[in-house]
Amino acid sequence: MKKVILFDVDGTLVKAGGCGLKALNRAVVEFGGPDNICSKFELQGSTDRDNFNRAFICAFKRKPKEKEFLKLKKKYLEILPSEVNAAVNNKRYLKIKGVEKLLKFLSSQKDVFLGLATGNFQEGAYLKLAPSGLSHYFSFGGFGGDYEKREDMIESAVREAEKFLKCRSDEFQVYVIGDTEKDVQAAKAHGYHSGIVMDGFGHPERLRSNAPELISDNFSDMLPWLLWLGLKKDPKGVARGSYICPDTPIEHAYYGMTGIGSFLSPKDFKEMEDMIDRAKGRKQ
Ligand SMILES: [Mg+2]
């Protein structure tokens, strides 16, 4: 089966030295708002639509009109390149360890297709990625300028994958790779696979409690990633689902779509959901 692998940007492919936060702070000041607005809320893992709305509310005590949102976005995108350059010059711009090797390998695989699923504006994502030289690995993407909810952004990435592959999403498996629990939650909202790189901006406890199928320090050891993606056979000969999540398989099939869940037809999956509901006493 074809595989679509969706990568988050910040903390997953690169760490861009906080250039997005700094550019948004500066854009709000140019808009007549107070300094350091991003100290008032957490940006990581949220979409730019959500972050810009929250920055505006913190600064001006109301939600921006669409015209104001677009003006703030324009200012941000004007400022962002200088902040990206500053991060590179100050050596605060880093690629996540091993990411280039993994992307190179994945892009050489038949029936594997790479896309972005990032909260950044599309223009912002490519500005942040530019110094890494990684942009060319991605053929499509979902971006956070149009969506407040990360799960809606992920779904737009899957729609773009359908257009690119010229097929429906039930003809491919979707794997989401990110660095915060919001990546996991957004993937699970649709029953997609979720893998987490710990080298980014996530909180270890929050990540573990959201139970992604795979947590790995970075990409320098490709083996756990390739096992999870089903691109390599498990050296111990253990079934993939139970190897990564060694507790009740039926719960994982339901919540995480790992192992058997990913191989069920929609009809079988519905039957399994009903069975779980009955077991939990929600249905007679
Ligand atoms: Mg991230």
C-alpha cells in the first residue's frame, strides 16, 4: 500500500532559533501593540491562524478582523527572512539530527510520498526551511494559515496528497511525524499513525500521555522509524504493532490505528468500533 508521510516543520525538521516568535513579536509592535506579546501564550504546536489570533487578542483585547489578520501576516512575512538569517548567522538554526539522511532514504522508496503538515503559513514554512536545503523533498502540504485547528490543517495535507497521487485517501496510509502532543492529537483525530521526535519543542510527559505509536530521540538511528513505517522487517520477527505498543492491541487499533487497525477495511473497522462500544457498555 502507498504511504504518505507528513512532516511538521518546527522542532521536527529544523529548529529555527525562535525566528517565528521573534518575527510575530516585531509584527505586533509595528501594528501598534506591546512588546514581547508571545510571552503571554504558548505557540508550539498551534497553527499560525490560531497563534496570530491569540497574539492579536492579547495585544488589543479582541479578535482581529480578517483584514487585520492579513495585514499582520503581511508584516510577519516581511520580517521573517531577517530573523531566519539572524538565526543562521548566530548558529541558532539547526537541522534535527539525522533528518536529511532519513528524507533522502524515504524519497528513494517506491510508493512513499513526502509532504508537510505544519502550523506555519505556507510562505513562512518555506522561508524557515530555506537554509536547511530540505524543501525539495516535499511534494505537497497542509499549512496553518487557514486553519485554527491542527487536525483541520492535517486533513488539508491529506486532500493535497490525494490530488498529488491522483487517488483517494483510502488507497494510502498516512503517517504524521511531529514533535509536540498536538501533532499526535491531530493525527489521532483522523486515525492516522503518529510518530514523535523528542529533539524538538515537546514536553516528555505530555508526549507520553498522548501515546504516539513511536517516540524516538531524533532521526540518527533510522531503524525504529523504518520499522514503524513498515519499510523494514522487524529483526526480532515480532509483529510490528505489538513490538512498538506491547499492550492491548485492540485499544491501539481503536485509538492509535497501529498494527491491525491499519490493515482493516472501513467496514471491518466500523464493526470493531461497534464491538468496543458494546464492550464499554455504550451500546446494547
Ligand atoms: Mg513542531
